[in-house]
Amino acid sequence: MVCNYAGAWNQSKVDDSATVINPATGDLLSRVPLGCREDVDVVVGTAAAAFPAWRRTPVEDRIQYLFKLKGLIEDHLDDLARICTTENGKTLDESRAEIRRAIENVEVACGMPMLMQGYNLEDVASGIDEMMIRQPIGVVAAITPFNFPAMIPFWFLPYAIACGNTFVLKPSEKVPLTVQRIFELIETLRFPPGVINLLHGGKPVVDGLLEHPEVRAISFVGSSPIAKYIYAQAAANGKRVQCQGGAKNYAMILPDADLSTAAKIIADSAFGCAGQRCLAVSVAVTVGNASQRFAEEIVGIASSIRVGNGLDRDVQMGPVITPESKTRIESLIAKGASDGGKLLLDGRDGFAGRPGNFVKPTVIDNIPVESALSTTEIFGPVLNLLPAKTLDEGLEILSRSPFGNMASIFTSSGAAARKFRYEVSAGNVGVNIGIAAPMAHFPFSGWRDSFFGVLHGQGRDAVEFYTDKKVVVERWPKEWSRKF
């Protein structure tokens, strides 16, 4: 495994490495370097050297590379999906959908000649004009997680380079192969050396990026504890920062909802990608007499989900990422039961004696709200059911969560939906939607402990994040012009 910078593939400066394991079979796929500060210095130095020429490249010329990149990814979509499934575990359909989301961000960034425009006003005072222009900020870096190895880097990469910055990507060491293949494709586009750089590694590499004086901005997606660390360290070093953290996403089901349809949608949200989505529903709050019927519907659907290797055609849910994740999730299921929750469907030990990190869909009813598990991010295929008497009581339950990534409501009442949308403390809100994932034209929002920063990934927020505003005030007295 190597890193890409200066338009070539280069070995890490250290031999320390970690294994990359197929989560469905336990097979060794590759080894990835854990990296060092010297790697960071070399890669960032290369990006810094490339920045002056790249920022002077006209934006129309910069986006031509992105048009070609869109076509390349589309041409290799199935190949990339198989790599993603092999190293991450999700199904092929889930991997294909993820790559489509990556392409969507490239498409939006191709609109940079419009998105990056400033504004102006003549005669702010007599004979004086004023304008605001946007300029790239320099070397920027993104640190991305294991759960969407193809999509999440593209919340950042296309916008950063279209704005005129040079870019360093540090992917998760658990899933380096998908992005490695993407960079092999990028190499054929012949970007100027140093514009786009791939840097593998662990914590020493992350800390090196946080502290390097040439890195102007850091983007991160991962757990909230690490997001807080990244945010604090990067800000202390004077960097612009956006950190997407963890989640505990709620869906509220009202009695007037189509409960069969709601159960299907929520099952896909809770158990798709083995529950390892930052927008996965992990708590379903059932209001009034919706509780019993919804519980029956969701258990019926969850128990029928086919679990196995995501490369197999009929599989609907793959494994979780590591044996440690499997152990942690199963211990949290046990914790929920010991705290008083009722296991309606127990997904533990469904694959005893077989390789792979498999946990089947699990449904737990009525974990007490005072249980730590009611606010703990499980990040696995576990759905907790909680009853509420009214919409207001349901909103009060949601307000106790420290997270604010996503919340959804299922109802046929426009008034109830509006009240929910207006009052719920979450950055991404769904109405009869199980995964309120914003299109690339919109920011991927998040509130409270789910996000640290001001500007989110994607869309106009990305343009704001990756540019500095410069305000120019001009006056040209007539008598000066007569001198020429």
C-alpha cells in the first residue's frame, strides 16, 4: 500500500502497518501504512508547492477535470462497488448507491463558476464602488471514516479543488482500498502534481495534519469524541474546521401514519448498511395506539432480512466492520436487556462458528430513558422502541438526546409534521422519510454533539468553507485618469 502525491505513488517513510480485513470472511485483503509526521511533511509540502499555480488556473479549466472524473467513476462504478463491499461489508446495491452520491457531489462542484461568484455594488459612496470576491485558502485536508469509503471523501474533494485549493485526503485505515482505486483513476486525468494527494495512516498522521502550519482547513467525519478532539486541536492551531460527529437518530410514528409503509422505511434505515450509517434510525418513538402494531410490523420485517456476504446476490444486510465492533454491539444489546428493555428480536449469535462480523437485526422494546443505552450511539443493526402518549411527549423524549444529526416523523397530518419540523433539535429532518440524507445541493447538516463547526459539507456551505472573502473598495478620481 502506497501514498499518492506529486503525481506519483510513493512508499510511506515507516514500515508500521495495519491489516485490512474482509469483514464478511475474515480474509486478509491488504496492509495499510500507519504513517508518520515525515509523511505528512512531504505530502503537505507537495500540496503547498502546487497551490500557487492551481489557484491561478481559471475555474473553467479546473472543472474540466471534474467533468472527466464524473465519467471515469461512472465507467468504473461496478468495479468500485465490489471493492467497497469487499472491504466494508455492505451489499452491492448499497455500495452502488453510495458511489452515485459521490458522483452527485462531483456534478454539483462542476457548477463552481456560478457557486464561487461574489457580488458588487456601485456608488456605496460618491464615486466609490465595492465588491466581494472569493479566493481559495490554500492546502486543505479531510479525514474520513470507514462507513462510506467512496461517498464521504466527495463531500469535500471536488469542492476544495474546484475552488482552487490543493487537497489531502486521509481515509480510514480500515477501508483504504476503495479510495486507493479512485486515486488510480484520478491519476489518469493528469491533474498538476500535488493538487490531489492521498495520505494513508493512523493517529500520527492525523496529528501531523492538525499541527502542520501549511494546512489551512480540516474536515472530519467520525465519532463525537474524536470529532471534539479534532475540532479543539485544529482550532488551537488556527485552522478552519468542520467536524461531523456521532448520532442517535429518532423516528416518531404517529397513529395516523401508514404503519406498514413506515415499518418498511424504518427497517431499511435502521438495518441497512448493518446500522453503520450516521443517519440510521436507532430509536422509534411510537405515539399512542401505534405502538403494538408498529412493533409487530417492524419485528416481522427485521426477522426476514437476509444477512450474509454483501457480494451474494440475495443478501440484504452485511456484517459490521470489525470483530471489536461486533463484540461492542452485542454487549450493548445485553446492556439494554439488563436495564429493563425487552428483546423482541435478538440478533446475537446468529452466525456462531462462521467467519465474519455478523450481527442480525435486533429490536429492543422500551429501554428506560434513564438507561445510558438510550443516548449511546450503537452504530449497529439495533432498533429501540419507545412509547409516548402524545406528539409533545415524543418531542420531549427526542430533546434528551445529546445528538442532533437526524430526526424523522411518520404521519398523515400536515400540522403534526410542521410542528415536528419546527421544534425538533436536529439538523437533518425527514417527514415520512427514513434516511433524511441531503442531496449534494444542500449542506449535510447536524446539530449539538453531532457537529462541531459552522459550515457543513456539500453545496454552498462547502464553497464558503473552502474560500476566503475579500472585500475591495475602489475609487478612481477623474483628475487621475487625465494623467494618462
